Amino acid sequence: MPDFSRCILHSDLNNFYASVEMLRHPELKEVPLAVCGSFEDRHGVVLAKNMPAKAAGIKTGEPFFQAKKKCKDLVSVPADFPAYVRVSEAVREIYARYTDRIEPFGIDECWLDVTGSRNLFGSGVGIANDIREAVKREIGVTVSVGVSFNKIFAKLGSDMKKPDAVTEISEENYRQTAWKLPASDLLYVGKATARKLSVLGIATIGDLAQKDEAVLVRELGKWGKLLHDYAAGEDRSPVALAGTGREVKSVGNSLTCYRDLTTDDDVHLLLLLLSDSVAARLLESGLGRASTVKISVTDSELDRYGKQGKLPRPTRNAKEIADCAMQLFQALYPWQRPVRALGVAVSDFSEKKQLTLFGDAEEEEKEERLDAAVQKMREKYGNRVLQRATVLGDKRLAEMDIKGAHIIHPEGHRGDA
């Protein structure tokens, strides 16, 4: 049964990157504005847009040159992530006035557990409105806040009304409010899962909550039970205490290529580059060897796919990771459209080497020593000092700046591919 005793908020800073840029450039408030990534890669992808740009049909993730065709008056500004971090931290200082249970969900979103805070500050809706007004008055950006008895419904509430709004999904109204929404609105239901649910006759969150749990488990595995619980309001996951350590879930990296990829050879080159960065981070992190590889694929229409599989043996070797990633890609992707972006992540870490009957341990030791030597050279002289010969077949790809792989924590997962 749902736990109605809790009071959870989910705060979502509206059009965050664009809002910060409008603070810094007040003259751009009334004009269509897009915050873009590097113009060296795909002429700048739209990372965020303001309300006038949204009204003009501009979409997050599309190349700026395409967006410009929709809106000739569209203005672009480069992303400034240090500035966004500073504003995010200032907003979290406001949250901290009300609770020490603050769990980030990306740079612009947080969950807050204000269950005990109600004795001091009033109702959950009252606290949400106090926070909304303080953020607008003191920082100059707006926030939408969802109020509910669990994290999933609080997140759903913050998405329902934007910008600058508070929405409550309560014990009394969650069936009327949440259950009528599309199943795809539920956190962690991505396009692939939504398609699977549709085949099962599930269109709304209410349909999902009332579906036979055994059917969902049969079709979706343990993920089916989890989604059923979320839809039924039975999410009991706690909000983390601010500043507490988090378990490392995986190490991964992704990249939007400078051109669309159209062949397996193209994909293999980029998977090698990404696997190199993942293996290097794995080596320096001391997490051990990975047993699982997961890939993500984004096509030219921005549809996303994902698949994971087990490695033949636990490893931190770049080539073994890339080979497994390529096998997953070939099993997953139908090549109906070109590929725009790829991601590689590894997980399920252990320190132990797997013993074999055929003397592979010595070969593995050599490969790991070679990877470590290459990493030292790159740390000293830059990532491009040593490249795989196959990658050099595409000079522009070889010269792309593959940023260091990132460690992913449990709250970093946004949904399926």
C-alpha cells in the first residue's frame, strides 16, 4: 500500500540553461534563444531553449542550423556549465533552509523530503510555494514543484504544470490526477518501454497500476514489477541525506558525432574511442573489472535504443569492451536510419580475475599493462598522442575531443533507451 505519511517535493528549474543565460543577458529575454553545444560538432546542438523559441517549434537535441530554418530570428549562446553549477548550488542553499534531505537528479532537479519540516513550516504545498517564491525573488529563475507522498509522483507533479507552478498529487487525488496521464509520463518509462506497454494494451498510468502484475513480470522481468509499483503509488525509495556518499553504479561515456554514422565500420570506430575513455576511467577509479556492457544509440530522428550484455570475462580492457559493445549494437540496431550518437557504459565491478584453462590470464595481464602505459602517455601528452590505427582512418573522428568518461550513480539513470 502507498505510504501516505510522507511528504516529498520534486523541484525542477524551468528551462534552466536558457533561464540562466537570460539572467546574464537581459536583452535576450523576449527573443527566441537557444543554448547550444560546440559548433565544431554538428554546428551546435540545441541543449535548451526559452519560451519564445519553444513557441517557434524549436526542440532540444536538434542541430542549430535546423532550428534556424524554423525561426530566422533565433539567437544562440554557447553553454557555460560552470555558471549553471553556481546557480544550481545557490538554489540548493534555499532548499536547505527547509530540509537536509536533498537528493539531486541532475543539475536542475532535486527531491526534498519535508515530512518532518511541516511541523515548522506548514503544509507541503505551503513549503513548495515558499521555495518557489524565494527562488524567483533571490535567484531570478523560476521553479516548478511537485508535492506528493513519494518520489515518483512528486516528479510527475513537477512536470504537469510549467513554468513557475506547484502541483500536488495527494492521497485523495492521485487516481484522478496521475492515473489519467499517459504511461510514458511516468519516470523511467522511455520510448522502448512505452511501446512494449502499448502492445499489452496499457495506455495510461492507471492502466499500468491495474494491470496484472504477473503479466508485467512475464513480459518485462523485474522491471515490470517496479513499474507496476510506481504507477500504483507504492514507491518507498527514500530521499538521500544531503552530502552523503553514493554507490557507484557504472562508468560510461557518450558522444554525438560530427557526422551521421551510416555503416557498422563507422559505429565500430566511435565505439573504440568511447571504450578507450571508459577503460581509462575504470583503471584510474580502482573499481576493478567490469562484467556488463551497456550501449545507447540515438538515431538521426533522435529516437533512442539501448541494450546490455555480459562480457566473456570481467575486464577493464578497452578492446574487449568495444568488441562486446559492437556485438550488442549489431544485435540491437536495425539500420533504418543513420546513427547520430552512441554511448558505452560498464557495470557490475569485481576485483577478481577470471581463471581460464588456456593461459588467457597472461595475455590479459599484458593487455592491462599496455592500457596502463597508454593512459600514462595520454595523461602526460594529451589524449591524441596515441590513437588506434583503425580510428586514424577517419581523421576528423580521430581529432574529436572525447571527454573523460563519467561515473554514474543510481540517481543518474533517467529512463530506458
